[in-house]
Amino acid sequence: MIGRSLIILMATLATMAAAEPSIEVLRVDAVEVTADTDKSLLEACRSWSLSKAQVTEFFRLAQEYEISPYASYYQTPCSITGELKSGGEVWSYRINGGATAQWMKGDITRYWGCSKPECEKLVLLPTDFMRGD
């Protein structure tokens, strides 16, 4: 019984993964920097950029959240915006240097956080889930 349940679960997960729409990044805008007093962080923001392939990788690695994961991630005074296509729909996106992101379309917002070790090369401040270690 347990073996059969495990096989069904694995098949369901494989189907869900296969059903996840691919992402096509249509546009990546230059970094947007807001005022901040931390000079070193502002310099890092100004030199931060992502290519279309890196934006795709960010969202491939990221986890989607039902609500903003703001409290678990650092925030930076800079974001990269643009447009992507997923599941036949065009979304505006915003990736913060602290590894959070949103997709926006009309009054719909989807929330993302990228916490895998592979995310570190894509963002300015990777998360430690605010542990304070």
C-alpha cells in the first residue's frame, strides 16, 4: 500500500513539474536604484545587472509564495524590472537585490523568493531567513 501511494505521489509531482509553464524573458530593464545612506550598497546596486538568461534562472530556482516573503529576505534599494511570458501570458516582473520578486498583471501579483545556494550569484544579498547568525 505504501509503495503504491509513493508511486502515485511521484507520478503526480512529475506531472506537476512537467505542467509548469516555461518562462520566456522578453525584456530586462536597467537597475532602478532608490536613495539610501549605505554607500557600499548603493555602489553594489549601481553595478548589478541580470541578463535574460539570468532572470530565467532566478525564476527557475525561486519558490513561489502565496503572500510576500518580505520578512524572510533582506531588502535592497535596487530592483531589476522587465517583462516575461509564461503560460501564454505576459507579466511585468520586479526582482529586488535581496532575492525577492513579483510578477504583476492587472490586479494580480505573484510573489517569489530565491533561497537556493545557486541564487547567490544572481542577487546582492542572499537570504539567511533573517536568522541573525
